[in-house]
Amino acid sequence: MRTAVTIIVPTFNERENIAELIARVAAALAGRDAEILVVDDSTDDTAGEVERVSAGAGLPVRVIRRPENTGGLGGAVALGLSEAAGDVCIVMDGDLQHPPEVIPQLLSRFEQGDVDIVAASRYMGGGDSRGLGTAMRFGVSRAATWLTKAMFPRRLATSTDPMTGFFLVDRQSLDLTGLRPQGFKILLEILARSDVRIAEVPMEFSERRNGTSKASLRQGATFIAHLTRLRFGKMSLFALIGGIGAVANLAIMWVLTTMGMPYIWAAIIGAEVTIVGNFFLQERFVFGDMRPDARGVGARFAASFTFNNVEAALRIPIMALMVETWHISSVLATGLSLIVAFFARFLFHSLFVYAPRRGRSGADAASAAREPEPDTAAQRIIRAIDAEAMRPGEL
């Protein structure tokens, strides 16, 4: 049995590795109906090198230059999946740490016909993760794998390496429109959002010879945010950021009141600092997928800042009333009032701050005239709570 295959290679500044990568992939696919599709976000001449090498590659090689690095490596893979010529797609990095010689094993296992995904695992029997380099990187990788498997104990029960970047997937088994890639971990995204059958083959993870690793603290933070969103949904990520803001708010209040400032003024300063900080964290980690269709960042900030200040103007007197009436500490009263305010903040941001911009073309308006009446505000609120609090995770 021969299967038409597309090898998807997301690249970022891998010019020095491209010639060897294409030669080794072509050798691994000898005799098969296959292509290589490079999705390039580079700032060097990786795309030009792909075009130069492709002339003598022995199989079709295409390159797509992305004008915007949307969704990081995961976004590049999602684009590659949508543009692939074959339904059987193999995703691998362009840095030669994923040995192309494993490709026949991936295809052979898939052709048994009982799985949708075959992953190349560093951690199953016969696998090797020495290419990670330092003990620190190995420890971080293993800890992240254990954390991920603990978050999705059923969906990842048969996966030893759910964050590998080297895997085969049958595109027909996926809902590509339902993927929301963020950062490096596209396989995790697929496994968490899709009901797919997975098998694994061992891989010896090679050492990087050229270029530099893309791993960073920023990518680590993106991974944690992505994992939180996948497991608990957008509302919980909003709550996580709100919790960080609440801790910062309380810390600012404590410092200022300890220095002798009246608690009312301390609460106002703490609120203003955390309102601004929370907005930028929410922009990056919660509502990033909604920004392209929403109003400009200035309008979003103005709406968010205004709402939160109005909410704070109402909340702080209530907090003061609790202090004076219930005789509890100002810090505890502030914490209770912040919990109550959470739902109002989330719904306002979901339904108004990041709502799609108004104004349609004539054709759109004519189409809208044939559509049902829009939902009422109450219906939108109920739908938002249902959609955001319950998705996607493991039900």
C-alpha cells in the first residue's frame, strides 16, 4: 500500500539545515508519491535556500512564506495542514533534531489502518532524548510532559510524548477550523481538541548542529497559558490572570497601608496598577484569537479601562462598607469584592470589548437582512458562559 504524503516543515532561520534536510527526507521517501511543504517564518534566506535546493530534490518541494507569524510554530503547522496536497501529513522540525530516517516507520505503522496519528516518541522504549542537551532542558521537558498527561489523563493515556513535534496525522480525521494553535505544541492541541487514535514509534532525538534553539522563558509561559486554555477554557485563563492581578492588588495594598497610607487610597492605587497590567495579559493570553475582528487596541484599552474603573468605583465603597459594618480586614474585604467582580469583568470583555466590529458592506447587509433576529443580551450572556466555561478540555 502506497500513500500520498506531505511532509510539513515549519521553519524559522534554518537556512543552514535545509539542504541536508531535503536530501534526507527525499531518501526516506524514495518510491513514494510525496511532497515537502516548507512553511517559513524566517528572517534569513531560508525560503530562498528551499527554492535553490528544490531543483534537484527528486520530489516536489514547495515553500510558503507567511507575512505574519500568527500562532507561532503551531500556526505554521495549521497552515501547512490546510495547504497540503496529501491527506497523510508528517510534521517535523527543520533543525535535523527529528531524524528523517524515522519517516518510513511512521508510515508503516499508519498503514496498519487502526490509528489516525503516529507520533515519534523520545520517551518510549527505544527512544532517546539526549538531543535535548543539558540536564536542565531534559528535566523541564519531562516535567512538562508529566504535567500535560496529568491534565489530560484519558486523552493522553496512550501517549508517552504528547509534545513531540514529529508526528504523522491523517488530515481527514481533524477539524482544522477547530484548532487554535499557540506556540510550539501543535500535537498537544490536536490531541486535546480531537477524538483521534494514536500510536507511537521510538525516536532518537538528535543534537542540533546549526542555528540556535527557539526554546525560551517566553515560550514556556506561552505553553503554560496554552495548556490552561486547553484544559479549562478561556474563562479559567481569564480567572488565572485575574488571580495574579488580585494578588498584586493585595500586595500593593499591604505595602501602602504598612507605610501608613489610608486603605481607601491604597485600594485605588492597587486597582489602577492591576487594571492596566491585567489588560495587557488578557490581550496576549486570553483574547488573542478575537483581536483581529475586534476594534483597535486603543479602543479596547479605553473600554476595558473605563469599565474596570467604574466597577472599582462601585466595588471600593462596597468594600469599605464591609470593613466598617462587618469589622473585617480591608485586605479580606478587597479579596471578596474582587471575586464577585470577576464574572462581570469576563462577560463585559467577551461580549463588548472584543466583540467583532460593526459595519458591513452592502452585500453583507443584504445577507444579514435574511438572517434571524440577533440574540438578546440575556441569550448572549448565557451562551458566553456555556461556551467559555465549559470548553474545550476533557468532559
